[in-house]
Amino acid sequence: MDRAQCSFVILGATGDLTRRLLFPAIYRLFARQEWTADRIVGYAAENWDRTRFLAHLEAGLKAFVPDFDPDKWAKLQEHIQYLSGDLTAAKFAALKPYIPENAIFYLALPPQLFAEAAQGLGKAGFNQPHGSARFRRIVIEKPFGWDFDSAQHLGEALANWWTEDQIFRIDHFLGKDTVQNVLVFRFINRLLASIWDSQHIAQVQITYAETLGLEGRWRYYDQAGALRDMLQNHLMQLFTLAAMEPPSEWDADILHNHKAEVLRAVRPIPPDQLADFAVAGQYTPGQVLGQMVPGYTQEEGINPGSRTETYAALKFYVDNWRWHGVPFFLRSGKRLACDYAEIAVQLKSVPEKLFGAGLSDWLVFRMKPHEAIDLVMWAKRPGIGLNTEQIILTAPYKKVGEEDYSAYEQLLIDVLEGDQSVFPRLDEVQEAWRIVDPVLKGWQAQKPEPYAAGTSGPKEQDRLMAGTLSWRPLEPS
């Protein structure tokens, strides 16, 4: 790991993202002696002093870090400073004494401020290394735009001051161990290489189901909806990992090239066939985990006439040699029957005359509630006759006692090391928006399909399926 002098500057340091996710990850890395930045500088609009800022961080650590250690926190405090100011170059100039060499700027800001902050830092000269400094990096959180046009504008605004190799777009899904294991498991096990194509695979389903509702995020969510919040970014990235070609080596540019190739090969969704490729739903009152919950339009702050989708499902076809004719299904929703996430690959069934119809195998990468890999197969049932039964071979991802890293810890280490492998590149972001833009436009003129909270989503999702295909059931947590 790079031990060169480095300042880590957090813009928006007093916000909820820093308190709940970013700083607990920094603390845990520091406690493990894996944090390499020598100086942490908090920067925000609030006119606080350093003492108040440290107290704010400490309260967050005590709330979100179960093994909080006051002694380790006391040592970490020695590396922390705080400055207040706006996003102009004139105010950013006050940071110069704290950034003598290498620097990372983490934009823990509302997305509408990304371009302004990137420009202000650039005008202040922080985008270019000086003296003995070797790097300057900038980190932004999703969403990377609101649609194709806004994503393109954001990309141009960043490119005016920062080069692509300086920009780290964080998608915390890509920091999850089980997500990264999809690539490792796919490409290190030769057995899979011979069956990972349209000759052997019937379909791929990517699911992210939540029992949660809005949890205080209604202002953001009612503008975003499930498609923008989950499918366009998180699930689309999982899709690229499942569908991409094998890379010749573990290199960030090669990985990004292969992921972008997959997205470019996705067949455009015809506006006049939208119903065959996309389903939007919105939860109504129902029972979730034994408790009655209100419908979406009865939630605090939501307009009773809101057309925001809380469930989204898409069907893709990838028009290349490997995946010709194989449907990919992506779905995510709130207030569903359980908390469950997986990437599931179904192999084609054997001839019906052999042991009966519908017997096909599944390879399942489970992300929650438990991280594991399942191989769902068939075997002879004990007794007389050749009767079959389903068996599941399960490999838990973590063994008891193995050290656990959060997604943010994984990604922060990559930022410190300058490894962009799991940070989406601009062309990936733009291609993902190209795919979903027709869906967003089509849904503006229609109401989402209702589904009762605590179920598997709207019944209309079944129309995306064809022939013998069907959705996998949401597994109980």
C-alpha cells in the first residue's frame, strides 16, 4: 500500500454520509493500521470549530461502530482538522497549508453540487500535483446524473478540470465482497468457462428486495424512484459483472472496457414495446414482517398523486455471440416480502423424456441476508425408482473468525491505492443511462402498478417472462 504523504479532504464533512458511513469506515481502517492518509481535513459550510467537529464525529462513531475504542479514537483525532467555507476557489484557498503533497478530495455532498465543487477545487489549483506530490484524486457518490443528458453534462463539467484517471465514482455495491467474488468465481474456475454462454444458460436474474420503506429519505426518493435509485447504477453494474467477457489480466482499463462493451451490446428497448420489457410498481398498505405499514402515497411528505415507482423490473437482451437470446432480468423494490439479494444463473433443462420437464440447475450468488454461493442441482431420491429431488450445495462466503470489511472500507483502500478497477468509468455511466432513458420517459405518462406491501411486487412483472421462465421466489430471511 502506498505510504506516501497524503491529505484526505472531506467536503460536506458535517453531513449524514460522513457520520454514518464514511468516517466509521475510516476509523475501522485506522484501528487496523490500514489507513494511510496522514491528515484528514473536514470541510463544510457550518461555522464550527475543530472541537465541535470532533465531538460530532465521536457521537457518530459511538452510534455506528460497535467496537469503538476511545484510545484509538484519541490517536485518530491527532490527524484531523476542520475548516468552514463554501465551494468557491477563494474559500478553498484556505486548504493549501493542509495539502502540501498528495491529496484526495471526497465529495460527500448533494449531487447537484458535484460540478461546482470540482470546478472550485480546480480553479484553486488542487487538481494538479505540485512539488513532490504525485497524485490528486476526486471521489463522488452516486447518482452520477439524473438521466442521460445530465450525466453527460456532469461528465463534461468534471472533465474540464479533472482527468478520468483522477475521478473515482463510488458505487458501494461494488465494494461488497460477494459482488467482487462474482468475478473471481467466474474467471478462476475453469468449469464455468465452458458453460457461461447462451448454449447452456437459460436466463439470469438479479434481485435486490427490501422490506424497508422510505426511512426519512422521501425528499430524495420521491424524485428518484426505484429505477434511478437501484437499477440504473447498482444492479446495472452487477449485470455487467455477470455478462462481461473474461479479461486478459486484472487491469482497471481492461475491466472497464469489457463492462462498457456489454452495456453497448444491450438491445435498445423500443418505446412502443415498453410493457414487454419494463414494469413499474408502487406499494399500497400491507403487512411487512408481521406489522401493518402504510402505502407509499400515505407516507409522510408524499403527494397522494405521486407516480414514483417503488418497484422496478427490466428485461434485457445482449446482442453479442455469447448471450444471443438469453434474457437478463433486473428487479428491485421497497416494502417487499423479505430482505433478499442475489445474482441467479439458470442453466438450460435436460431433455424432458429423460427425467421429466423443468429440471434445471441454478448457480446463485447470494448477497443478503447471508453471503453465500448456492449450486442448486438434482439427484436421485432414496428408495425404489429413479425419482429425483432437488439438492443445494452451499458455500458460505465467510468462515467464523474471518475479518469482515465493509464496502466503504474496501473502496477507501482502493482510493488510497489509486486502483480504479471497481469504480465505474464515464462511458459505463453514460451507457447505463442510454439503456434506461426510454423507460424513464415512458413511465412519465403512466401510473405504476399497485402491489400490497409485504408481497413479491406487482403481478404485472410476470408479463416480462416468456415460455417456461418464471421469477425466483423471494427467499425468507
